Amino acid sequence: MRIQTSPRLAALTGAAVAVLALTSCTAAGTGDAAASDTEVDSAISALVPEDIAATGKLRVAMDGANPPFESLSEEDGTTYVGLDPDLAREMGALMGLEVEFVPTSFDGIIPGLQAGAADIAMNSIGDTKEREEVVDFVTYYHNGSVALVASGNPMDLTASALCGAKVGVLRGSLQQNTMLPAQAETCQADGKEAPVESAFQQTPDSLLALQSGQVDAVLADVPTLVNAKNANPAFEIAGPAFKNPNPGGVALPKDSELVAAVHAAVTKLMEDGTYDELIEKYDLGDIAIEESVVNGAVS
């Protein structure tokens, strides 16, 4: 028996049609100028559902604003670069499908999958029990969260101690929906002010807010904020990292027949060394996993 969807996720389901319309009007799918030359794997391509195989395309939702996981190339402004696009291209090649990226805001990814706007989503998406109620995951990394603050850390903050701070988060993220609410309860129990949430559509927006002093910290995934810190000396990481007990993965519509093909593709990329090469390419060794599973959340 499937677990009943929570009220918050039920609301997302109800909004799916509206998100699909928005995606179609403002962010049409784009072809891929950097397709992989990996050969088709006949066993994996045989797992692709007939309706998707007939289109010849694998539609991948992502927001393109979360380096080093995914961003748009500085050279042409249209080619998707990063770990997620590279993995998506390799997966698509093994399946015999051309990858088509579907620009989607992070908070619109799950409703968009439910509405059929994309076949899969790759956007540094954490796998949780709550999300598994409405989508399935094929895991490919393990992650944690850190807080990014102004150099000198004037409020002496850490990812797990943000009481009284104005905190920027990605709308729809684990940091917004799980981590900050838990901290609010802890802060209030200790007689301190709860963190004040500022939610943004894209992570770069939250970084601009930090730089301008609109927020005191940004709470997000480790690689994203380390990348931001390295690019801007005005920022520093307020460690240590808050380790996430759950993995991250490819998200798919619940009970999608494509899960088997995606899992087989990710597993092969791990076995043949391609996954390790891409992890090393983006200096993401700390988030690598040894085995991909379907729905690996523990909480």
C-alpha cells in the first residue's frame, strides 16, 4: 500500500498543471549541443518504455543555476554543464536517447514530473521519505549542507546553529522544508529567536542577497557553496558541514517504467569508471557513492 501523500505534497500535486503550463510558456525544452559519444547498450535500451523510445528523447528537468551540479556554459549561455548534465548525457547515450533539457525552477521540478513535463529530473535533489511518496529516486551521490556567510562570520553561525539569523534557501529544498523548521524548534526551545527564512527561486539569487546584506547566511548543499566561496573572497564557509543522512538522486514520476533503465544506466556508469571520472572532473569526491539504489532515503 502506498503511503498517503502529506498535505504539503498534495498541494504540489494540485499545482502540477499550472507548473506545466508555466514551463511550456517560459522555458521550452532545449536540445543538447554536447551529446555523449558513448555507444548504446542494447540491454539498457531494451528497458526504456516504448512511448519514450518512440520519441527518441530523454527529457531532463533542471534549473541550470546550481554549479558544480548544473549551470549554463559561460561560452554560449545555452549549453548545460556540470555533473548532472554530463551524467544525463551518458545515461541517455546508453539508452539510445537524445537528451533534451527542460529548464525548470527547483520548486517546480516535482510538480512538473507529476504533470509529465519531463521524464526525469537531475538537480542535486535529495531523496527523502516524504518525496518518495510522490516520486521515485535512483541515487548517485551523498551530500551534506553548509552555511555560507560573509567573510569573518560576524554572527558566528554554522549550518546547525542559525538562531536569529536571516537565512537564504532554495525554494522547495531540503534546507527550506526540513532543516530550517527543525532548527526553529530547537532555537525556540532554548529561548532563542528562530531563523528567519528567505526563499529564492535560484541559488545565485540567494548569493546576491548575502553579498548585499539582505540575508546573514545561505544554507545549501556543500558543493554549491564551496564553489561560491572559491569564486568570491567576500564569502566563507561556516563549518562544519551538517551531514544529510539521505542520498541524492535522479527523480522520476512515481512508479515510472523508466526507473529500471535509469538504474541500470547509472549502475553501468559506476561499474565502467565513467561515474568516477565525472566525479573527479568536478572535484566532488566527497559525495561519491559506491552503489546506486532505488529509493534510498532513511528519513
